[in-house]
Amino acid sequence: MKRIEGQVRGIGKMIDDDKYCIDILTQVSAATAALHAVSISLLEEHIAHCVVDAASSGDDEAARKKIEEASAAIARLIKS
């Protein structure tokens, strides 16, 4: 996340310095890809821990809620 934060600050500086638009867009694309990678990692962790724990607890309602959460998160990622 610190690297992404640095990338975003760098993009702001590029805009302030009136750098070439295509170069800025390239950096925006790189930051977006990095954020997507973080999102996927977080989703994997959620499924591996929260969803699996809820599913193995025997509480069908809790498992259903965790699966719905994961599905909604996947839908948001697909839209972005």
C-alpha cells in the first residue's frame, strides 16, 4: 500500500508539473493495476478465512451471508 500511495502522490506531482498526459495515464493505469492486485489478495483472504470459517461452523445463515458478501465484492471488482 505504501508503494501505491507513492505512485498516487507521484501522479499528483506529474499533474502539478504539467507532464505529458499519456505519461500520466500510464501511471494511473499502473496504480489501478496495483490496487486491483490488492483487491484480489483481500478477496482471497476473505474467502480462505471468513467464508471457510462460516461454512465449517454449521451455521447456514452465517455461511450464506459470507458467500453473499464475497459475491458482492466480486461484482464490484468486475465493474471497476
